[in-house]
Amino acid sequence: MKGPFVSSNAEKMNVRLFKPSLGQEELLAVQDCFERSWIGLGPRVNEFENAWKAFLGCNEAIALNSATAALHLALAVFRFSEGKKVLVPSLTFASTATAVLYNRLEPVFVDSDPITLGMDLSDLDKKYDRDCVAVMPVHYAGHPVDMEKLVPWARERKLKIIEDCAHTSGSEYKGTPLGLWGDISCFSFEEKKLMTTGDGGMMCSNDVDLLKDVRAMRWVGIDKDNWKSAQAYTDANKDAMHWFYELSVLGYKYNMNDLAASVGIVQLGKLPEMNQRRSEILKHYMNGISNDSSILPLLPYRPDQYAYQIFGVRTPNRDEFIIHLKSRGVATGCHYTPLSLQPLFREFASDCHYIEEEINRCVTLPLHPDLTDSEVEYVLEGIRDFCRS
Ligand SMILES: Cc1ncc(COP(=O)(O)O)c(C=O)c1O
């Protein structure tokens, strides 16, 4: 057991694990919504969708209240028969697999690649059977799954591909943006992600027809934006039926609102700069830990190529390491308990022995654009001190 941190010349800091990077511009954008007095589903949502379409280079983008909602609807649009199977990584956040259950489908958990911790493609092949209808690769921490191999493998088997892009925004893999490799992609703007709207998500595709019902599905089944009805009400030339709508699909209350979208528009403008800062921090960390073999980077990070949401390390003494950093005021985490170990998914358990063991060596360290160089140095000092003791 390592001893408690004793401050010598350095003051004890409190270093956050994640933090949204927000400023005056976001505040002004929200203020503008207040002044227009339209804070629900409105024109800012439309504006954000158009900005995102241009940013990703896709034909359709629909803003939702979360990536969880996006993943749910992404599977729903295919109307798969109940009980069919969907291949998901064991190492992911709950939502990738709960989306499968929401659709009355069965998750099949795939083990992690030992190097990237993304889906292990040989285990994917082993777990596949003829009941599988879709695969949901997660670009874990922001590191791309090898889509160049996964996509033709999935196409040969007629599997739909839903990319869970919750940890990435603005990265390309082999010349194609992450989020444009599959049939549908789902991005997250929850507060810890590369950019934020508080909570929010975006569902994207190049196949406009595939997403044709999603605007209704996000708005309790109503295929008509209510802000457009409100506009029609004040248009003297419109008839008396401006209020009319039909329900023809089962919908949910999953829309993004104008408050969130107005923050999203500003954040999207700042995304390249925020991603750049994340990359600088990552390089600082990598240089700082490269000399010590007992603490290894979690992934083969390539900060010049990809934007990362998670920086972490692998250590045989995970719990001691966490306690050591905690005593110094450095927040840590572990992303995630593999879903194949979760009680909710017990009935779908399958062999994911690599990640179920390896996760006991994985620790997430602070990473967000507002992290200062001295905070990173402070975390590194904590790591060095741990290695010395
Ligand atoms: C891999 C992954 N997928 C999906 C989600 C769900 O995102 P949201 O919080 O926007 O619903 C998360 C959130 O942490 C995630 O990490």
C-alpha cells in the first residue's frame, strides 16, 4: 500500500476527470433563446442539424436528446423481427446494448482487441450466426475500430452497421470520417464528450430514405415540427388546418430542444480547437509516462490523427494506483465494467474473457480541453511517485 500524499513544495490540487468546456459564447446563445422565447424543438435544432450535416459531410442528420435515443431509433428503423441478434462490444457504455433490448432484440457480446480494446474482429466472426442482423462497433475512447475490415465482413453477411460514435467527433479513419462507414451513426453531446449540449445526440446517415420516419419517431409520432405549425398560425394565407397532424408511426419524446441546439452550434465551432487541446494534453501524458514500463498507455494513442475522449493507462495495481491518485486529489475512473458481467445481461452472457480480466488493469485519467499543463504535470508527478514507492 502506498503512503498518503505529503505535499512538499507543490500545493494539493483537485483535478477533474472530465469537464465541459463552456464560455460566454454558449451563454449568449442560450440568452438569445430566452429572448426569442422559444426553448423547445425549434429553428435552432434545424440550424444545428444543418451545421452538423456540413461538418460530417452526410445527407441526413437528426438531433435527439441523447445518443441513447439515437441508438434506440437507429435499430428501430430497420424493423428487425423480435428475438434477432445484434453484435455489440462487451466494453461499452450501457446504452449500446440497452438499445438492443429496447427493440426486443438480443445482444451478443464481443470481446475486445487486446491492443485497441475495440471489438475483436476474430471474436466477432466467432460470435456471428445466421440470426444476427446488425453489428454496432464502438470507437472506444475515440480510437477507430478497423472499419476497413469490419465493413466488408458485415456486408458479406448482410448485417446492418450502426456506428456508436459517442466517443468521437471530427476524426477520420483512412480518409473517411468516423460516422460515415456504416448505415447509421450515433453521436453523443452529453457533458463529458468531445463537445456538449448538456445532453444530446445526433443520428446520421447518407441514406435519407432510411431515416424518413425518424423526425416523427423523435416527436411522439408527429411528422410535423410544432414550431412550423406555430409559424403557419401567424401566416394569414394558411387555412384553418395548420394544427392538424396524423400519427402513423410509434414515436417517443426524444427531440433535442433549442436551448441545447444553440449550445451545440457554438460548441461545434469550437470543436477543432478543443480536439487540438485534447491532443496536446495526450502528448504531454505520453511523454511523461513513456519511461516507466509498469504504467502503460491504455491504447496505441495517435493524437496527431484522432481526437480522444478517454485517456487511460494499464497497471497491474489498479486499485492501489486509484487510491494513490485520489489521495492527491486526482480523479480517476474505469471505463467500463464489461457489459457481459452486468446482471442485466446475464442471460446473454458469452465468452469475453480477455476484457473481463484486462479491465482490472485499466484506469481512466483526467482529460478535457480546460485541463492546464500544470494539472497534467501534477497528475504525472503522482504517477511517477506511485512508480517510485
Ligand atoms: C459508447 C457510448 N455509447 C452511448 C452513450 C450514450 O450517450 P448519451 O449519454 O448521449 O445517451 C455513451 C455515453 O456515455 C457512450 O459512452
